[in-house]
Amino acid sequence: DDTLKILQDQYVGIERIRILPLQKAGVSHARNSGLEIARGDFIAFLDTDNVWTPDYLRRMIAVCISEGADIAYCGFSLLDSDARPKAIHGQEFDWDSYRESNYIDLSAYLYKRTADLDCRFDIDLKKMAGWDFILRQTKGRKVVFAPFIGCHCADDLDDASRITASQLNLYRSIVRARHHAPDSTPNSHLAENVRFSIAIKTPAPMNNAKEWG
């Protein structure tokens, strides 16, 4: 699309905005490239199909400062294809429960840029890389839940271009297995702990629909 041209036309020369053109290599590569040039005190991510509320950054940074924490996240809403709210997510953080179910959207997550939080996204994960990233950063650390809706996230399941729709759910099992295993376990040994199921759906022929159920 015209994103790069719009950025270059409107924002070139503004010191606090850095434009980084990249060859297409996946979302994790793009995020890692941004992290390499980041210079601010706090790091926040915003995917193309999500929108922050106008005061999101101010509130999140205020939460970190007031709570003496380096990591915070807030609630978020899911929007259908007509941009109407269909669900709201937000709950207090517990690492063990988060390891079982991903309830933090990366676009609603913010952290302070410190040496011990300086990690990168796994480029081998085509899906769930944000979940894996947050699990690695938050293990054994204070994490604050800010109880407000700071992000609106697209959740159009019919949009095949979205990573959520286009990539296998197997990555969910891979991330869960990785964080149940000891820290030193190599990825090649995780396969035996990964379980997934396959469902085959066969439509009933029109003439036999009543018999098939």
C-alpha cells in the first residue's frame, strides 16, 4: 500500500519519528528491527489492525511509574468486521495461568527498556511470537495490570490476510510446550511434548441431509 510514501511525505525530518523500510520477512523480523533502533525509555507495539485509545501511552507510563514496575498491560476490546465491539478482555496477571492461555494482546503491553528486558522475538514462530516474547520477559518479574481499555483490536475471522487466520494453531502448542520445559531444553526436544488435533469436516449431501444429521 502507500504507507511508506505517506510516512516519507509527512514525517521525514521529525527527529522523534524514525522510518525504517524493510524487505518483507515476517512480523517478528519487523519488530526486532524496530527494537534495534529504539531509543526511548519505554517500548510499546502497535499492529496495523489495532488502534490505541488517545491517552493509552500516557496512562501506561503513569502506571509503571506510580507502581514502580517495568512492565504493564491493559484491557483491550475485540472488534468485528464492522468495527463493532464484540468482546472485552482484561484480568490480573499470573504467569502460570498466562502460560496456559494468552490473555494479553501485544498492542496493549508496554515495558521499560532495560538491559534485563532486552530480548527479541523468535522469527521461527509464525504465530504466537508475541505470547512467547511476553512469557520470556515476565517470568519472575512484577507485572501490573492497568484496568482500562487502551486498545481496540480487529478480530475479523474471515480476513484471510491476518496472521491469526492464516497460520496454524500448532504454534500455540509449541509455545506452551516451550514454557513448560526447563529453560535449557533445545527446540528440537520440544516436539515430543507438542500435541495437536485434526478435525475433518464433511458436509452432508443435500439429498441425505436428514439422514446424516
